[in-house]
Amino acid sequence: MSGGSEDRPERWKALNHTIAVNKLLGYENRVAMTNRAGHSPTVESNEQIYQFFEHFLRPAEPVSR
């Protein structure tokens, strides 16, 4: 999740629920939130999202034998 200056903790209910569901399923560190001073996305905030997606959605490299 990429949050701006208007995204205060009381708006994080869905994020915290997702973390709890992931933990129940045995996963950790699969939900992330970044914040920035303004509300509009920036080049930096978009890059953070892209890196998160690449890390978790990119297919695993085949193991060489």
C-alpha cells in the first residue's frame, strides 16, 4: 500500500487485517506500506511499489543442477 499524508493509522484497518490473515496462513512480510508527505504518487513511491511487486510476483528462477 502506498499512503499519502492523509492516510492516518485509523485508515489502515484493511492493511492490518491483511497482515493478520497472512500470519494465519504462515506468511510474514508480504504486506508493505510506504508514506510520503503529499497525497499524490511520486516517482519514488511508484518505484517502491514496482520493487515490491517484482520481489513477490516475479517467478522463481529454476534451480540449476
